[in-house]
Amino acid sequence: MEQKPYISDADDIIDIRIDRVFKAVFTRNTPTSRGALSKLISALICHEVTVNNITTNEPPIDDLRDRQIRFDINCNTISGELVNIEMSLNPTPFEPIRLEYYGGKLFVGQGIRGRRKYYSHLKRAYQIAILDKKQFFPDQVFLHTFEYYDSINKISLNGKSRIITLELSKLDKVVEKAIKETSAQERWAIFFRYLTNKSKRGKINEIIEKEEGIAMASSELKEFSKSEIRRFRKISEEKYELDTRSRIFEAEQEAEWRTENKIIDMLKSGKSPEEIISEIESKR
């Protein structure tokens, strides 16, 4: 790529952390988009890969109101490795177990039935999640790679499946580093987190100049029309509102469940219904 894009303060750059935007940037049928995806995956799994094929897995537009929808990118590399990568602007509290579930599905989805097919033919599988606005792990390390591991004897199973998380909420110190001192993973993380922060625009342009894959992704972003940007923002706002309502409903359901179980425990203890009602009312 010869001419690197430059983002000025006047540019209306949409937030790449919006899952639809993220998917649009990295799955367009252009060399720039495919190159950006290859570079991103290479940085996160720590070896160079080239994306060979992207699986079409976007749900119908009617499913937008389903709060479970996550616009992920499912692809494989030229060497056959399987990769599922997704952006989560507002991750749910159960994100780690969700990643374990989908990581398992990704790996076992490989077909080895039939003659001349063996376990040794299984390819590496990577479930990757870029998580924003919430910290999941107690340390200050923003990039984690999880695998099957004996924690007592400190021995890895050396299997072929990995779960990789990028926590964008842990970048306060990373973003203050000189760009020349940052790793490829740090540059991608800063790009995702601070792209729309105009006070960091100079740093973003330094990263674009330094990192070819990020320059490619920026070029794709700048190709969006004003009408596309308006549409993406409207859909994102609507989905956020629906997600918020769903979380409130879940919290109410959880509170009701806890109350019901507490009442059952009280009844088992021998308390009368009148005593139970009085105790519950006194705590409101």
C-alpha cells in the first residue's frame, strides 16, 4: 500500500468498535480489507497468516432485535487454521464462558470422519474477542491467550485451540508510550480504543504510518459514505437500547429468583407466612 491515509480533525470517522462497522471494514471483497484482516489476525496469534476464505455468517436483518446477535468474522487461513474474531463494545458479564463455548464449537466443527482422516489432521483454532468498556481479568495485561493447562503442575496440554482476549479498558498506560516502542498488538489495541478520540488523533496517524494493516483498515473506514455512517450509528444506538432493556429485565428476573429461594429457605426453617412477609417488608 503506497499512500497512507491521514485522519484530520474534520474527518467524520465512525467508531470501529461498533460490531457492524468492524465486520464491514474487515470483510469487504477488496484486497485492502482482506489484507487488514490478515494483518490483524497475524498480530494477535503471533505468526504471519493470510486469510483464505471468510464464511458468510451474518444473520438476517430481521434478527437485529435479538440481543444475542454478535457480528463475528469467521474465516480460515491459507494453511487451514480456523479463526473466529469479534468486537464487543458492550460485553456481557458471562463473556469468558461464552468464549469457551464458541471456541469449543469452532475446534470440534472440523470434520475428521471417514477413511484416511485422523486427529493429527485437525488444524489450530482461534476464538478471538476484542472487549471494551469492561475488565474481565484482575491483572493489568490487556492481551491474554488461554489454552488447556494443568495449573497445579504447570504443564500445557499443547493443544490446538486458543481463546484470545484483547481488553481495551486496560490501555491507559499503553497509550502514553511512544509509538516506536509499542508492539503490533498494542498498536491495534490503541487504534480500536482511541480512533474517534480527537485528542489522540496525532498518535493514531503515527500508528497508521507505522502499521500497514491499520493503514488498510483506515482506508476502508474512510470509504464509508455519509449515509452509511448515519445508518450504522442509528442501528448501533437502537441495539444498545435493546441490550440495556434486556439487562434490566435479566436483573429483575435474578432478583425475583433470589427472593423466591429466600422464601423457600424461610419456610423450611419453620417460619410462618406472616413472619416471612413481615421480614421481607421490613427490608424494603
